[in-house]
Amino acid sequence: MSNRRDFLKNASFFAATGLIAANGCTSATSPAAPAAPKNKTLGLQIYSLQKELYDDLPKRMTELKDMGYLKLELAGYNDGKIGDVDMMTFKKAADDNGLTIVSSHVNPVIPGQPFFVEYKRDFLPQVREYWKKTAADHVKLECKYLIQPMMPVITSYDAALLACEFFNEAGKICKDAGLMFGYHNHHMEFQRMIKPGEENKNPNPWMPAGEQIQDIFIDNTDPSLVCFELDVYWTVRGGNDPLEYLKKRSDRIKLLHIKDTAVLGQSGLLNFENIFNQMYKNGIQDYFVELEKMPDGRSQFEGIKDCAAYLQNASFVK
Ligand code: MG
């Protein structure tokens, strides 16, 4: 009987010290890992840092530069501010450290409507105005991409098609301003919607019926106006293999979110080597590390530092 209890005790010790990951793989951030070389250019979605970014913005930007995060994707734009900071003050702090603002996550605000809203065609004029002002601001930030990160409420195939009309409109406005509009997925986009009139076509009741919303979005938006940012973690959570999805949609996916359950490479859920190899094959130039709330009480900055070390040490990252 020494045994299961002892084994569990030892296993939890190894897990607590980070020597094994959930799937038994060696952690990339074990204490024995060599110091990370800082010669690779990495991208970061600043949502990862939450409020920690703003306690001393210039100092934090210098810390990001030192980790190799030279490309930023913004979150938290609101009427000329990033977080609570004037957007040009934010840009100066980035510029002063040689950091480039490549992209920005912005969800259109429709006056009088909730954040998660089911689109109606009547909303189009307000949404157009929102994107015009937002695109003009992002031109001042010298941003390349404006990305909608959240899906509206979609309860039918037709609702997904209507969302595509909104995305195409946003794409036109962004293109006129010199930006590229894109859409970022979570897991909900991999739900299936059945085309009206096709309800009874599937003879096997165990096979999923209908099309994935993400595919409806890709197939019904104009490639010259709308690109896609694939979040590899949420793709897995949506029951899809990001490698296969990258192969299948190589013409439309222009950006990636490199994300794991927490620190990159520790869960064993994602094969980042395959993902990076395919990313290079597809010619994708920009990716952004994203980190949700650290689960172990350590700071977000410590988390993204470990993510940077993982990528800086990974032979498959150029
Ligand atoms: Mg993401």
C-alpha cells in the first residue's frame, strides 16, 4: 500500500514544483531551464497583463521589451483611451521602448444595447459610425489591424449571415482608413447552425448537423475586407484541431493568438511545434501571446515572462 497514497503525494509535489505538466510532459519552465536568450521578436496581447500594465506604464513597457515582446496587440480601447490612458500617451510609452502597436481588439458599442447583443439590421448605421471614429483613432496609433474579438448573439444560420454583413461593413470602413479588419474567435464560433430548409438532410442522428459558425463567417465575408485571427486555445476548446484549421483556412487566417490554459506549453493540450510550423508555412507574420488570469497567485507579469522564456527557448520559434 505504499502505493497509491505515496504516489499521489509525490505526483502533487512534482506538479506543485512545475516539474511535470498535466499530461506528464516535462515543463518548459522547470527551475533547471537555461536563461532565455532575448533575440526573438514576440507579440503580446496586452489583455494578458490586466491592470498590472498600468501601475507604471513606461517601466512596464521596458520590461516587455526586455522579454522580447516588441509587437503589441491592444485591448481596452474606449473613445480615444487605452485602459484609462490617453491613447497617444500609450503610444509614446510604446515608441520610447521600440515597441510597435500592430493590432487592436475592439468590440463595437451600440448605444442602448447590451454588450452581448443580437444584431438587427437597424443597428448598421450606428455601428458604421462607431467603426469610422475607431478606425480614425487607430490610424493615429499606426496600427495595421482592427480586430473584433467577441461574437454577437447568434441563434440561427441567418443571424450568422447578418453578422457577416456587419463584418463586411466594418471591413470597408477599415480598408478606407488604411487598416485591415479581422475577427477573433472563442469556442462559441464552433457551434453548428443548420441552414434553413436543410434540417432533415443528415441521415445519421449521431453526426453533428449544420455548419460551424466560424466557417459561415469565413465563407460569407469578403476576403478583401475581412481576415481572421485564430485563437488556437479556443479552437481546441471548440472541439477543433488548430493545425487542421490552419491548413483548411490558410487563405483567410492572417493572425494567431498563441495561448494555453495558463503558461504556454505546460498543459500538454496544444502542440505548439506543429502550430508554429504551419504558421510559418502559411506565411503568417504576426502572433500574440495571450494569458488569462494566472491560476497560482503569481502575477500576470510573471506568467508572460514564463511564456516568453518558453518561446525564446523553443527551437521551432524563429
Ligand atoms: Mg484570444
